[in-house]
Amino acid sequence: ARFVPLARRPQHAPDPQLVVRASADFRATCAAVDAKVASDFARAREYADAAFARVWPVYEHARRWDFDAYKRRAHTVASLRRELERVAAWERELEKMRTRQTCGLLEVESRRLRQALAPLAAEKMAALKDLVRDLARAKCRDQRAKY
């Protein structure tokens, strides 16, 4: 028999991937990472639900609001004040809204949401102020014509 150096003999080395995956430490680390990611997603969802629930009415109202129909309704000073206060509260909520929040490994980014909702609240506030001005002007004209 001829001598074959060890380096030239075919050898079956263990598969590193199988060795690592069979390791108890590796499996424990994977389980810990999975648990951390699941926990952080739950925290991010809780934060988003709580934070975005406060500004949801702005979107929902803007989606349904018909200014022309609103303008045709009868208004009192109290009803207009309530509506102005509600829109002002929305604007305050949008100002307080964080643009980003870290939840463990994740970051909840809400800058674009705020940028999308702020003009809706501002437009409604401007429309309400214009309506108040127009109603006051009409009321003054009626009173002037009356006397």
C-alpha cells in the first residue's frame, strides 16, 4: 500500500451549522432573542395604541366632515365655542405627540402622522374662525338694518 499524506485523504469534517444549531447555548440565546423581540413588539403596539388613540379623532373627523353641510346648520355661540375648543384640543394633542418613541429594540416613528394630521386640524380651525366671522358679520348687518 502506498502512503497517502493526511492532508490528501478525504475527510468528513463536521458541518459547523449543525454543530452550532445543536448547541444548547445557541438554542437558549435564540429563544431569548425571540422573547425580547416579541416583548418589544407588544410594548410598541401598546404605545402606538395609546398615543395614536388621542389623535385618531382628528383623522376620523376630517374624513367625514362636510364644511358646507356644517355651515348650513343653525349655530349658537355655545355650539361654535365647543367646536373651536375641540379643535384647539386636537391641535394641543398633536403638538404634544412625540415624533419618535423607543420601545426596546424598536422605534415607533410618528412624525409623518403628525405632519399629515396637523394641517387637517389647522384647516378646520381656520374654517371655523371664518364661519364665526361670517356669522358675526351677518348678525351685525341684520341688526344695523333693523335699527
